[in-house]
Amino acid sequence: MKTFVGITALHDKQGNIHPMVMHWPDGRQWPVDKILDIRKAAAMNADGRGVRYLCHIANKEVKLFHDGSKWFIEH
């Protein structure tokens, strides 16, 4: 299952995307404390493909996916 989220991100001159804040559908938001890993990957439980950002958000390890147009997390 996947949940679509909003992301405030920093885009650098080399074209890299760095998520900074995750916006939950109900309006809550959390800063991305740290990006641990970035790689091309498939969301195993959510049938999605793109870039996976392994992040620390609110003291949890979160797999955040970007498919080129949308952001989502995998449950």
C-alpha cells in the first residue's frame, strides 16, 4: 500500500532532488532529518518505480519514493 505525500524539496544545479519537508495528506508536516540513501528502486509493496530516498523523519526510518511526478511512502 502507498500513501501519496507532498514534499518540499531542494533542487541543486546538478539536477539532484533533496526532500526537506514531508506534508501528510491531513496537513501535518515533518522535516526530513537526514537522507540516509538515494537509489533507483521499486516500491516492493506498492507497485511503484522511481527513486527511493531512505530518510529519518520524526525518529523513524522512512522509504520515500519519487516516481518522476508524485511522492509516496510505502507501508
